[in-house]
Amino acid sequence: AELSETDNVLNSGKKYLITEVGDSCFYGSTVSVATLNDAKYLSKIGRKAFSGSLVRDITVPGNVTNIGAEAFSNAKSLNDLTLLSSNVNYDTQWVGGNAADFTLYINNPNVATVLNSNLKNWAFSGTTNMVRAHVAPYFTPQTETYNLGQSMPLDFQASGVKAYVVTGYDANAKVLKTAEVKQVPGNTGVVITGLTPNKMYKIKRAASYSSISNNLLVANTDGTANLGNVTYSYYWNYGNKKFEKVYGSYNLPSGLSYLKLNSTGGNVSAYTLDFMSTPTGKKGDVNGDDVVDIADVNILLNIVLGKDNASRYNGADVNGDGTVDITDVNTALNIVLGK
């Protein structure tokens, strides 16, 4: 079923003004695909609209402002429900009883609002597992780097993105030391990089994870936080790709993270992430740590294999020919070997 302003199912080209998916519209139906994306004036999904249906994947347009009671409940094949709306009035038990791997994706800054709604009191499929345990964030970055901090465990490897925690700092060089993480427990601040601007990224929940120690990033999981009240705090500046020290007042949206240092490092005005630091001028020093070693060779190899993004490293074009390829790997390796 495709709900759009033009009838593409019958190829009639007839125009419709769709404002609502009515009560019980697809109740108990065998429809497995429902596309709402082109319904530009859709504002309401009615009571039991998809309840008991076989629909598998639904993206609710941003213009929807009302979702009725049991709208998606008991749709046992539904495993992916994405809400593009940021301001929705929800009725009772609008999800639940869905597929075992069901995930409700919420725009990153709005996750806490949904988790703190009456959703938190709903059991999933009649068990003690709550619906809130199936909620995860999505985001659409404007730049290649994004900063994230949510209350649920997250799996970045399964989501196809690279995430890092901050493990230390060099106040003299004004550089933060990072470590890549694959999965993290809830309440963990991370920096995600290598992203394509304006592309939607859905971050999957982690089924298992290891604890993260020595992380200097703090997750802001529940509501806007004024970092002006947090001593030695830093916010991520997307413009200059640095963590900037907070002077005065700075309101950090929910779902993001910030850097928290001590008095030793907390008076530096700005820090650069180690993989974005300015090259030292040494040929082959890809990561800007003032040493040309096997770490630089491995970064270049991952870039060539498509596992990393050259734009993250100012020193990746070792031979200066305008491209990053196997010749750069060989050049850096020869430097390491002293050839």
C-alpha cells in the first residue's frame, strides 16, 4: 500500500489530499509494506490504524501530529518504526506486541521526551520487557562528525558508523586522545565521524557490550543542560571541528555529549581530536601525533579498503598527488622501514 498525493498503485495519476489514516484502516490486513513518505498533508494516524496487520517497516512523516490508541500495537511483523515528527500527541498503547526485534527510532534530541511519556509504563508483548527497551535514536548530521550521548546501550558497528570515546588529553598540544568503540553501555558520550551530511543514520541498540573506562565525554541524556554550570566543560563546535571551552552560558540539547576535564586541562580554550589534528609537517604522519609509525600505515590501509574516511586526516595524502591510494600506503611504509 502506498499512500501518496498521486495514485501510483493504479497508475491513474489521480490526485488525492490525504490528511489521515483512518481508524482501523489496515486493521488485521495482510499489507506488509506501507509507504507514507509522499503523504505531505498527513496529520493523523487513527486508532488501530495498523493494529494486527503484517506491515514490517513504517516511517511516519514529520507532518503527523496525532497517533491514535493502539495505532501500531499487535502488528507482529513490525520491526522498524521511525518517527520523523518532533511534536506528536500520542494516545494510549500506540505500540507494543510487535516483532521481537522491533525498534522505535526517535530523532536524537527527542528520545528523552518519548521515553518519559506514558510509553515507559507499557509492557512489550505481554512480558516484563518494556516498550522503552526498544527505543533507539536516529540523526541526520549536517557535517561529517556528530556527537552523541543517550541512555540506552548502542551498537555502532552494527549501525555502520565509527564511534570514539575520549581517553585523555595533551594540554600543551591542545589535542584529545581517542579510542574507537564498537558497542557501549547506556549513558556513554561518544563522537561519531566519517558521516555523510544530510544522510539519516539509525543507531541500533546493543545486545551486549563492554564497560567503558576513562571516558572524558559525558552523555546528556535527559533534557537541555546549561554547561555554564559545569566547571571545565567543553561543547563540540561543528564549525571548526573542535571542543570549545564554555564561557558563560551554553545550552546543550538532550541526546548529545560534552567534554569534562579537570583543572589541569580545563583552562585550554579549545581541543582538537587526535585524528583531526594538524599535521606536524612530518611526511607520513597521518594522525598528527608527531610520529611516523605503523599506526599511520594502518590508517592509510583502512582508507584504501573503504573502512575509513580520508577527510578525517589532514596528513593522509602522503605523496601529495591529490588522492589517497595504495601509493600513499607504500610511501608511509617505506618511511617506517627507513627506506
